Amino acid sequence: FRLESAEAVVVVDAPALEVIASLRDKSIVSQEGERLHLLYVMRDRAASSADPASLAAAEERHAEHFGELCLRLAKGDRKGLLAERENVLAVAERMLSKKPVTARRAEPALRAMSALGDALLDVGTLDAFDALLEPTLVATQGSGAKPSLEASMVLIRGTLRLRRGDVPSATRDLLHALGVATTVGDRLLEARATLELGHALELRGDDPAALTHFERAAALFDAEGDTIDHGRALQAAGSSLMRTGRATEALATLERAIAACEASPDDACAASIAWARAALDCGDARGARSRVEQARASQLSRRLRARASWVEGLLALERADADAASIALRSASSDLRALGAVREALRVELALSLALRERGQDGEAYVLAKGALSGLRDVDRDGAAIACAHLAVLELEAGRADLARTLLGSVGTTRSPEAKDVLAAAQVRLDPTWPAPPPTTVQGRAARRVWQSISPSKRPPPPDDALLIGANASWFRAPHGERVNLDRRRNLALLLAHLASAARSSVTSSELVAAGWPGEKVIATAGAHRVRVAIATLRKLGLKDAIVTTADGYTLASNITVVRVD
């Protein structure tokens, strides 16, 4: 908490600053910058010994203060808002613990949760918030709280569902929030719901309607004087324009988004990265690189770092630097998956598949493309079409031309210039006389170059029913499962690599300690515990049936085919 919060919540005779200084001298309160931290044991002791009436009054002041503070911070200080996460969750937990829930207790919790939820959506750390979201919505029904506050929480639930790919449920929530907003005349809530409905329409493949919603949201935010959300809506509109081939309009709209978000560095950087992505498709690699470098100079959120890495990977693909491209795109994919942005991660992995193909790593390229097709088929028509093009070329190069043609024949109508370019590149690879126009996007240019210049490997793709293990065990795919990255989990990768090299022999815990933590001196019991935890983690990641416990250690199951994919 900050001094401002202490003064608002705690009633004492002496000035709050003097009380804080005294507590700090006694090591009851610590300080990091402007933020103060009360020892948990002292907080719990104070709560248990306080007069119930005084404690209830303090809790009410705490809820009111943080409800108002979060609304204020949401207008431009997202970092400050995220710093109040524990206080907001505490307000919600107290509200849920006392029945019945009245409007007086519900409204501060709803205000604080709504503001925090918007911020958490951008950074991905939603577990604790998500656990309280549904109970909060249930508990506040019929509480008498303002309908717009409850609708704000429904809007956040809808946005979460949208991020997870549940478009029908998300759409119902977003339409409910929009209906409440228009009924009560809450223009900002109407704008937020309209913006998210645009994203839902985008996922449904209705780009014209999505763009209309983005432009409507931008106009509403602008009319209400909310410049930052106005910029966010412009960014969505610019990206939508780019997907439909209106590059000049897209770049101009994204420039307006950057200007509108000037007061919010995070949002300005997001718009700059989107501009860089669009500029790169238009062939302005220098401008794209400059904008990404400018964004990198800021303190980026993990999501924005991932998007910056994505653009950097595409820049490397554009200059035919497959090594740099694969490094940047792997980083982007790992970060996006960690944030739960699976659809974006799969799109990144399609670009990574191109880089790996250029490096001669056909096996992993195939696994990535097949995983992308499986994950995008029902949620991203153009992404699935690009995955089909990748798989068609890989099947052709493995000598299965009929299957390649079947894959390309299964693709329906595509919308984006990128999908059209990549599909055309695959058709040219199958038939060099195919009348394809010059590519207009970075992935289209890269696909045309890579697929025309690389000699066919003639190696069959990795079998679906095998356990695939990548180079240095940096990734694996269980039989009929999904690819799992281990490139940032070195100990697990080393452990799996050693198990795979043991030729089905049992490997003891001490051997696995030496392999997984090379050079470390570990006592036997601690080492055995490390190995048990690591094996349990690998099993949770998908190797439950692949790793077998033996009398003296572990081995890979004898009934599973293991294929090393380099």
C-alpha cells in the first residue's frame, strides 16, 4: 500500500507519516520505493484483536478507498493499478465472505474488480482474479448494486471467454453488457462492449462488421474524452484494415492510435508494434525495425515483448536470416503460450515453421504446422489455411503429392492478403506454372523464397503415434498429443534427453540428478526429491503414459515408439 491509502483507511490520532515512520523503525513496516508492506503476522494479529465495530468500519473504508483509487489509476497508471492487486482481491474476498451482499458492499468491490480485470487482461496473470470472478457475479446478483457495475464484470468475463476461444459464450456476455450500457446510458461501457464485440466478429470471420464496431467504439471513446481507449480502438481498426488489404489506411489509422495513446506508454508501444507489423508487410523493413527498437526502449509487458519478438522474427525472415528468426519466434511463442494467448502463439509458430524449414529442420516444422492446423481450424479460418499450405508443401517434399493437393483443395475462401499469399506460394511449389501474383506480405514473400529454394528432403513426416523429442529435448510431442516447449525449462529437457538416450534401460535417480543438474553437488535425498518433482512435471505436461517408474528409477515405456527429431 501507499501512504495515501494508509491515510484513507487507518484512523489514528498522530499524523500517518509519523506512525508509519515509527512502525518502520520497529521493522513492522518495510518500504520499497513509494510502497509500504505490513508484516503478515502483525496484520493478522491486529485483525484478530481489533474491536469488531472498528474493524468493520476500517474494512468499509478500505473497500471504498480502493474502489475509487482503482478507477482513478485505470485512467492512465496501469502499473500503479496492478500494484494494488492484493488489496483489490482482499476487498472481493471480504465481500464474498459476508452474507447477504448489500449494494453498499458490492459496489466498491465491483468497481475495483472491474478496473483491475481490464489491466490483468493485458498482462495475463489472471488465475486469482478468475477464481473470484464467477463467485462475485453470483453473489452480487440482486444486491441492488448499479447495473452498469455488474455489466462491467460480465464484460470482463466475456473478454476472458473470447481470449480462450469460446466465441459463443463470449458474445452472449458482451451483448448483455452492451444492452445494459445502452439502457442506462453508460457510454464508456457501451464503447468497451462494442470494441470487444468487434474482436468477437473478427474471430467469426466477419471483418467488415468487426471494422464497423471498432470504428464505432473509437467514436464513442473520443466523444467521452477517453483518449487512451480511443487509441486502443483505433489500433484494432488499423489491424483490421491491414487484414483486409487496405494497407495505406491501416498505417494512417495506426499513426492516429499512437498519437492518441501518448499518455499511456504501454498502449503507445502496442500501437507502435502493430504499426511495425503493418509496415513490414508493406515492405518498409527500416521503419518497422525503428518502431520496434523504440518500443523495446520502454518497460514492456510480457505480451508486448512477445509481439515485439514476433515482428523481430518476421524482420529476420524478410532478410533470410533463419537463425535469428527462429530465436525470436521461439521466444514470442513461449511468452504468448505462458499468457494463454494460444491463437496468437499458433500464428507465430507458423512463421517459425518457415524459419525451421529454411534451416533444414523439416520434422519440427511439420509438427508445428500440424499443431497449428488442429488449434486454428475452428477459430481462425485464415490461420488454418496457412497451416494447410505449410503441410501441403511438406507432404509434397516427402513424395506425397496427392495428399498435398488434397490439403490445398480443402481450403475454403480466405480473407487476408497473408493467407492468400502463402496459399499461392504453396500452389506455385506444386505447379511452377501456377499464375500467382507477386506476394504483398512478409510471410508470403518468405514462403515463396523458402519453398522455391530448398531441395526436397524426401523424408517422411514424423508419425502421429510416436513420442517425438526435439534437438536437445528442447521440445516433445506425446503420441497424438500437442507439442510442448522445454526450451526455457533446461533441467526438464536434460532429464528427458537422458531418458531418451538410455535405450529403454532403467535410469537411477542419481544418474538423472547428474544429467539434469550437471556440476551441482546435491545430497542424495534432496536429489531424489528433485527428480521426483521433475518426473511429475513431465508427466503433467503430457508424458504420463510415456515415463515408467521401475524398481530402481525410471525409463521410457517400451510400447511407445520414440523418434528423435532434429
